[in-house]
Amino acid sequence: MKEINYSKYFWQNDQIRLRPIRVEDWEEHYYNLFDNEARFLLDSEIELPFDEKTAEKYWTNWVGDGFDKNGRIRLTIETLEGENVDSMNLHGIDERNGTFGIGMQINRDCRGKGFGTAAMKILLDYAFNERRLHKFQSFVLEGNVASETMLKKLGCIKEGIIRGTTFHNGKYWNEIHYGLFVEEFNKIYKEK
């Protein structure tokens, strides 16, 4: 196969590239299952342990063709050198009202390097300026400082707190909700 020329590729910036999720990405996902603190902050639960064979089978079924029946788009985040940073997805797409969410996990070894923010900019640009969606909606559990910092850096506005939604480690945790409109995103990132 010829070497791919990425110079006009929409799905990358100066830090990362997004590509279709692949079955062989299961090992990175499996590795992250052992970071229970991060997985709790992502999925609001403590997952049961998987062995390697079960994790690979689950991942293979989940990946499918990169889409699910609800229109969720699953992507792998990688560095421009091809290192797997982890995955993200565009989900909860409500075409009628123009709203959507994005889920993402960054490998423990890749956190704090700006990869998540860089990936979010690409997927937000796609959702707003290609899909014509109107509002990005997200929440973080209290204590998820990294995700909250990233959302603020992207220009998201804190819209409220939903108290006591998630039970973990003997206490109830609050959800902190954020939102970003297409006009707010474009003012920051497109009008430069």
C-alpha cells in the first residue's frame, strides 16, 4: 500500500490524529481497565474485572464497524507518530435539537500532554461545522479535575451541579454540567 499523505487530512492537528477504532486496539483498552479511578470518573462505576480473553471478545463486539445503532462514532486517538493515546466517541446525537456529547479516555501514560484537548477540538469542529449540531453537553463527576480543566480550556461554560447522582466509596458524588454552543466554539477557534 502507498504511504498515506496526511497533509490535507481533516482528522488531525499539530498534536494528534483521529482514526477509525480497530479490533487490535483492545490491548490498550484492557490496560486501562486496571485504572479504576479513571474508569470511575469516566463511566460513574467500578467495573468488574475482566481476563484478557473476555476483554478481547467484549472489545471486538463493541467495536463493530466503528458505529452503533444510535449513531455513536468511535475513534482512536494517536500521536502523529502512530502511538495509541486511547479512544473517544461522539454520542448522544440528537439531530432534531442539535445536541451531542463526547466521551473520551486517555491512557495513563499519555495524560497531561494536551492530547485530550487536541482531540476534542477536532471532534467539536466536526460536530459543529460539518454535522451542523448546535450544542455540546457534558458532565464530570466532582473531583475529576483533569476533565473539568480541559472543558474550561475548550471554552465550555459551567451550567450547574446535579447533586448526589453517583454512589462510590461510601458517598454520593455530584455531577458538574458544562455546555458549549457552536457560536462560542467558532469565536474561539474559527475566527482567528
